[in-house]
Amino acid sequence: MTAAREGKITPQMKRVAVKEGIDVEILRQRVADGRVVIPANRNHHALDPEGVGEGLRTKINVNLGISRDCADFEYEMQKVAKAVELKAESIMDLSSYGKTQAFRRQLVEKSPAMIGTVPIYDAVGMLAKDLAELTVADFLEVIRIHAEDGVDFMTIHAGITRSIVADLKRLGRVTHIVSRGGSLICAWMEMTGRENPFYEHFEEILKICAEYDVTLSLGDACRPGSIADATDTVQLKELMVLGELTLKAWEAGVQVMIEGPGHMALNEIAANVLLEKKLCHGAPFYVLGPLVTDVAPGYDHITSAIGGAIAAMAGADFLCYVTPAEHLRLPDLEDMVEGIIAAKIAAHAGDIAKGLPGAKDWDLEMSRARAALDWESMFRLAIDPEKPRRYRQESQPLDSDTCTMCGKMCAVKNMNRILQGESVTLR
């Protein structure tokens, strides 16, 4: 951000400009203004940088990492490899148990995708302390360790204050706080009687971020966990605080993204994107879903993709994937793949709807391949080439240029013949 303000074009800006097909000077100005971020820790040498924000493709993030009940780091690295293969732009390590630094360093060493973390998850395991025993110095130490390890962006729940917690208790909610990091900060404040250390010591966090060029992802501790709680007073008050913190970060030359809901009815999504852009001064918006109904456990990759497409169309910049395992268990490899594909569909659909230059070109290529019954090109152009190829192999038609749905009645094949002056025979 500092380089952009000084009129300097960095290698990361050049790379993102090529990927996005955008003039690098336009990109530089948007980075300078805070409307685009390029998360790129100076210690993440394997990074192939991506831009997130205004006028760029909607990016997706993949969450992974171990828990106390599922603590297999090797399996998580398999998931990392698959996420990279599927061209996910971002991976967040949400490990919440044990000594995670070795895994995090391996992740940064190998991953070309940008890496995010939530340091408070790591604090209890890394420092081997109960939550109430953690000090401000402990929280800051973990943030610094993550920055030194090469993390490109960090979720910091700095917007939930004691005043907002009082409002939450007074006004009530169906699902209270569903953010894991937000609940930990709330619990720490209630047990210690102190203000949120991330809010109270925000300037010290900014110094660490500036030193390593870490992008702040300001977490929404009060995101709605049910459609009943969406766009309520507590959520909006926190969003206003995040807007104030955004200006402080920019003064320090630190890039900022804002995290958003959560569970939310379809008709509220566009308004929430507008509110974030207004209250947070155009900073990129990073949404979890939104999940548009609460009643689809096992299928929340679908509820999330529906909301994500609408959010992207309305101007959201970054979608956090949701898997079929959401609310149920730690996702396995298959869950992760389904979540990635659903999020990529949502992101691309949003890019088409908001008229991103070139977004429709991919679809036009696919349509032409379908019109030509060019199966290999269809597989090559698919978001997930493996599944359509497998489906075709599992159900072979008598006529190789059709499929087993229509056979000789294939509309595409028959129209091609008629338009070429040929006859159509169905027997």
C-alpha cells in the first residue's frame, strides 16, 4: 500500500495486472486507495500473488486445519495439494489444537495460494494456557509469530467491544455469537473484565502487519449465525467499528479486508454489501456464504453458493467456501472439493452478473464446444473436469457424439444436421 501511494509498481502488482487483464496503473491506484488488496507477506516466497477487490475476479478461500478430534496434519496437506490443483486462490489454516507452527511453515513453504490464519485459535495450543490466562502480550506474540512465519493475511476480531457485548446480552439473539474467534474474545473479556485486546492494542498489531506486509482481515465476531439474527443492531454496530479501524490501518499503510455474514435471507444480501462498502470506505468485502437458509445441513455448500453468487453480483470481492460438512464435522477431502467447486461456481456467476470484462468469454467457449458436440473441449473448459468426464465414461451412448439422455433425439446433433441441409432419422 505504501509503494502504491508513492507511485511505485511492485512485482506483485505487475503479476496481478497480468492475471486480471487490467492496466497496472489502474490497479496501483486502487491498491493505494484501499479498494484492492494484494496479500503478500514478504516471507511467503512460494506465493503467486492475487488481488482482491474492485474490478477484479471474485476470489475464493478454502478453510482447512486440524482440531482436537481430527489431528492428522498429513491428511490436511493432501487437502492443500488438492485445493491448489483446483486453483483456489486462498487457503486459511484454522488449526485449533496442538503445536501448529510446523504445519503452518510447511503450508507457507509449499503453497502458491495466499495463506490466512486466525491467530487466536493458535494461542491456546501454542502457549499451552487456558483462555483466561492469556495476556495481551500473549496475543501479540502469536500474531508476530504468524507474521514471521509468512502468513499473508490474518483474521483479527478487533471490532467486538465490551459495549457491543453488552448490547448483545441486552438485545438477545437466537444464535448469540457463532464466530469461533469472536466467541473466544467475548469469553476472554467476560472472564477478565477487560476490553478486547485486539481493539485496545490495535496500533501495536498494525506495526507488526506493516513490518511483514500482512493484510488485516477484520473479523466479524458478530456475524449472524441464523437468518433471524441477520442485519441486527449488534452486527451493524460492529461493522461501524470495523470502518473506523479500517481508516486507522490505512493511516499505517496496512491493507484491509472486511469479513461479513454469515446466515442471511436472499433479500438482505445486496443491502449488506452496500452497507459494508459505505461504512468501511470501499475496502474489499470477504463473506462466508452467505447461507440463505438454516435448514439444509449436509447441503450448506449449496445454500452458501446461492448467497455467494448474489453477494458477488452485488460487489463482494472474496468468498469463503462452505462445505457439505458445515455445522456437522471437520470436512474431509471430498467435502472440501465439493465446497471449492460450489464456491467457484458462485464466484464466476457473480463476475458474469457484475459485467466483469471477459467473464462471459469462458461460457461462450463452452457453449461453442457444446454446439459442436466437442466433448474433450467441454471437459477441458469445465470448472471441474474430472466429474463430467467420469459421468460420461460411466454411461456410454450408442452414438459416440451424443449422450445417454437423448441419444438419437439429441437436439444439438439434429439441429446441426438440419442447418447443414441433412435429414434427421431416429431409427
